Amino acid sequence: MCTKDIVAALAIGSLLAVAQQPACLANLAQANLVFALNLSHQNAVGHLQHLAQLQLAIVGRTVNATLAPAPRGVRPLLPARTGTVPTVCS
């Protein structure tokens, strides 16, 4: 090979590298955008799952509190019209 062929090959290789650079940068930018969007969607799904778990816990406690029988041994605050005042037992 002569030096002219080597110079021509290097010039063509450099030209191709320079010509492909904008396409590579555009591909990298699009990949970065897709990655960031995917992370934000995963974050939103995680928040929704936590909210659903919290809602389930709140509903469960509310149902338990509603359906639980009243505690035994609780004295009424007002006497049952007997005229006597309830005493506190120690």
C-alpha cells in the first residue's frame, strides 16, 4: 500500500466517524429519556402500591373497630335512673 491509500482510508474512516456522531448522540439522548421515564413510572407504581396497602390497613382497622364487641366490665357514665351515683372501685 502506498501512503496515498493509507491517507485516503484514514480520511474515509474519520469522515464516517464524524458523520455517525450525531446519530449516536441522538440514540444516547433517547435512551437516557426512556430510562428516566421508566424510573419515574416505577416510582409512581411504588407509591400507588404503598397507598393501596395503607388504604387496606385503614379499612381493616375500621372494620375491626366497628365489628368488635364492646369491652366487658365498662361501667356506664351515667346511673341508670336509680338515683344512685356510681362509685369507682379500686
